[in-house]
Amino acid sequence: VDATAASGFGFRVLVASCATVLVVGAVLLLRRRLDRRALASIGLTGLRSDASGFTLGLGVLTASGVAVLLLLDLTNVIQLIALDPLQLLGFLATNTVVALLLEAIPEEFAIRGYALTNLRDAFPPAAAVVLNIATFLVVPVVVLAAQWLLAETRGVSDGMRFAPAGNDPIVYYTMLAAFGYLLICARDSTASATVWTCIGAHLGWLTMNRLVLGVEGVQFEMDELGMLLFFVSYASLSIIAFSWLRGRRTGAR
């Protein structure tokens, strides 16, 4: 199913809602019926802690991204050339709904919630982190393979891709691995270890990336070096922030 922006907001919400229901339903069923463990163990820790975790994750990524953008803009590495507040608000509203339902909630429930918890039960901490990042890297390969198979059945395939169109595979998977580590740090940054911190961080990442790459209402001018500096800097700043929060939490025990 092609749920791109050209598909219309209603259709994208429908597809995204189905993804969330299927993945979250499967995770809850596995945890309660197969593992016979409490849902709190995979990061569902109650409305108050989940809400504060979500706010923290979204806030760290957004603050890091905005801070790096301002710094790069002041040094003329990146230049803001167009801004329409109304169009920007429209993008933020639609992007938040679709990004949460299609990507942030299902991926974080499955990978940083269920998979990370079970990996940590079965392996030493470092091995669990590596295996969880590897699991995350498999997701786009599976999606791209499914898209290729669908295109093959329709007779419109232009070959199997190993990264989304326009992305260098090495750069793409390197950044994805760093993002996976960032999300693991986010999971460990609160006392409750709520998975909703990861969901908030995932939403913040998707939103900042799309703003920088160009959406209706916002346009930046930059070269490849400027784009690389932005992604590396704000990912690193976010990892440092979550790691500091984790260290502060563990040091207080």
C-alpha cells in the first residue's frame, strides 16, 4: 500500500491506524499470552509517566534540532529562505498524526519496547544493544523488499533498492544505526523506562528531518555538507542529553 503524501491525508491516516492496531495488538498479545509478563516491563508504565516521557523525548529532539539549526543559520552553513507559518502549522498537524501512527508508535512498541526488553533478558547489555540496532536496520530492508515485490506483481518494478530513493545506502544505514542507539538511550533516560520517551523522540526526529529536507511552508538552502553537519550534530546532542539523563538517574540510586 502506498501511503505517501500524494495519497491524501485521510488515506494515510487509515493506513497508519491499521499499522498501529496490528503491531500494538500483536505486541500486547505476545507479552501477556506468550511471555506472561506485565506490560510495564516493555515500557507501558502508566498515563502520568508515559505522558512525561513522551514530552521529554519530543522536547530533547526538538530542542537539539532547533539549536543546531540556529547555530548553522548564524554561521551561514544553512539558510532559511522561505517560511509560511500557516502552512507550517498545517504540516506539523498532519505529520504528527501520520508519523505517530505509521512509524513512531508501532516501531517503538515493537523494537524498543518488546524486542529490547526480551533481548536484555536473554543477552548481556552490550549484546542486547547491538542486536536491537541490527533489528532496527532490518525494518527498511523488509519494507523495501515488500514494495519491490508489489511493484513486480504490477509489472512496474525498476529494481530492488537497499535504501530509500535518493539516499546513499552507507550514509543511510549509518545514520539509522545512530538513531537506533539514540532511541535506546531515550528508553533508559527516565526512572520508569517508559517506551513513550522513545515514541516522542522518534516523532521529533521525523519532524525535524522533514522540516530540514523541505516541506510546505518551510524551505532551507544548504549543500550536502551542511545537511550532514545538521544530522550528525543534532543526533549527537540528543544522545548526549539522554545519556546525561540516564547517568543522573543511575547516579541518584
